[in-house]
Amino acid sequence: MIFDEIQSYKNSIWKEIITFLNHYSKILNIKIIIMSATLPNLCKLSNTDIDYVDLILDTDKFYQNSIFKNRVKPDYSLMKYKENVEEELLNHVLETSKIEDVNILIEFITKRSAKQFYESLKKLDINKTKMLLTGEDSSYERNRIVEKFKKDKNIILVATQIIEAGIDLDADVGYKDISMIDSEEQFAGRINRNFKNIDNQGIMYFFKLDDASVIYKGDVRKEKSYTLENEYMRKLYEDKNFKEYYEKIMNYLNKEDNEFEKFFEKSVNTLNFKGIEKHMNLIDENYEYSIFFNRTLKISEDKTLIGEKVWDKYVELLEDKEFDYSQKRVRLFNASTDMSHFTYKVKYTGFAYEKRIGDLFYIHDGEKYFEDGKFNRQAFDGELFL
């Protein structure tokens, strides 16, 4: 069993996670591999001995290698601005955009800030293509933007934290609203990714706009003393000394273990499964509804998809009883890929729809909710409350 990006899990329950995994591995006689860019050793949070091994014995062999350590140069000059941060950032990006054949990646903590900055950016006379990528984009739109960014030059991509994991991007210059050091390191992995020599160093500018606690509730790593607002943390980050960084985090978490003891006493020891489920919930979010917006999309030079036909084909496959199981699964997978180009998530009920498959709703006049190819959530949500 493999757990990747372990640092993205809520650290308020890291102690519970490693305790459960330890017992699971013994009871089920399995090995568990925990992976992370910054390698926090969760075993130090356990009250019992854990039989574990470090798969990388000498992390400095990689962290201190110039190809890794010196690939990106951090710059904190924008963090001095406490007011008019967006304006200062806009001016700085404007200057950087004058450099030819350079792709710029800008990451914000919230979708609101990303969209607002993108709208401001579009008004500027910049000889670069401006693009926006958030979690609201369909998989088709996301892949289209990523492929264009990888293939072309002179692009400014404004994005949210969706680009930190699982998306292959390579920018020459980066800008990031600070949050947690783990997040900063994930973002750094999108700057100068194809590093070839020390003279080809990427630059990553940090700024402070939104409060990270809005996203990382209950996570100690968002506290000022553990972020790049702290001079000592900047040194640890630049030295890639994640071991010392996490020793401080682990020490803090070990001191704050009252909830851990209460949880095991009141829920685990009494087999209160509902209580266990609630406490161990990894993602705090409201239920979302999947909407299929009927539109016509030109996927490539030789492929155009008509939403209504894609929907009808999917329904037909669901209802078809002639195919055997394996054939049907393959065909449904291919049809689902086409469906994903038209499917978006919304939080509110009360919208009018024409068709429905389970929790997937079909809206025929979908094009009116899009502007410049982007889902206009304000237009959709606004219509619900007229």
C-alpha cells in the first residue's frame, strides 16, 4: 500500500493516521510506503514502537545536490508590501513580462484572488497570452491549458493550488502567495523543472496576500513562526533542511496530544465508528452536485464534440445489455472521458435541469454559463437566487 503526498493530509490527525497504519500493517501483514517531497517522519508521533525503515538513507545526497537545491532562487522582496499587494504584484509581473520567450506561473491561495488578478491582468497591454486555471475547470480545459503552457512560450498562467500536485508544468518564473513550506516546495517543483545548468536558474517570487488559515484550518504549519515570514524558516527552506523543520512541527504536535488520547478513549476503545469516521475525515467540504452543460466544443482540429450527442451516447451505453462486462467497462470509460469535458461541480440545489442520471444533471442551454470558454460560476449561482 502506498500513501503519496502525505504532507497534504491534515496534520491535526497525523498521530492518529500513523497509529492506525501501524496496526493495519501488523493485522493485515502488509507493508506501507509513505511518500512525500519533504519527507515528514510521522513515526515520531507514535506512542508505540513502529518497525520502519527509511528508503532513502542519505536525503542530503539529493537535497543538497545543486541540480535540486539551486534550480530555483527564492526572492522575498514582494513580501515587504502589506498594502496594495495586488497592485504591486501586477506592476512586478508587468516588468517581468517584458522578457521574451519566458513563461510565468502565478499561484494564489483562493479562487477569488486568482480570478480577480486574472481580470486585472487581462486589462494590461502585455505581449503574452494570459490564462487562468482553477479547480472549477473541467478536465478537458485543464489538460488544454497545461499542454499549451508546456508547448508554447510567452504565457502568463494564473492558478490556484491545483497546480501543486499531479500537474506537469514547467515555468521560467514563478510568483506565489505564501502558505506552508510544504506548499512552497511543491510549487518550486513547477519552476525551471528541466534544469540543465547552474546558469539557467529559475526565480520564484513570494508575496503575502491572503490568509492561509482560510484553507489550512487547524494546521500548525500555517502559523507565522513556521512560514517564510520567519527569517529562520527561510534559511531552513533555502538549505532544504526539511528534517529540522519537521522536528519543530513534530515537537509541537507531540505537545498537543490531548485530543489524541480523548479520541482513542471515547471513540476507538468503544468502537464508536461514527465518531471515528468524523474525527478521521481528511477533507472538510460541502456536498457538490455534478452538472453536465450541453455545449459544442472543438477538442482539436479534427474533433468536435456536441454535448447532447455525448450525453445520449453515455445513456445508451448504460442501458445497453448486449455487451459483456469487460467490453462495457471499456466503452463506458471512453464515454466518460468525453463526458468530463462538459461536467462541472456546483454546491447549490434548485437549478433547473432537463435530464438526470443518478447525481449527474443535464442542462441543455449550457453555453450561457460560459465566458471566454470558462465556466462563469457567478452567472450560474446568480440565476439561482433571482
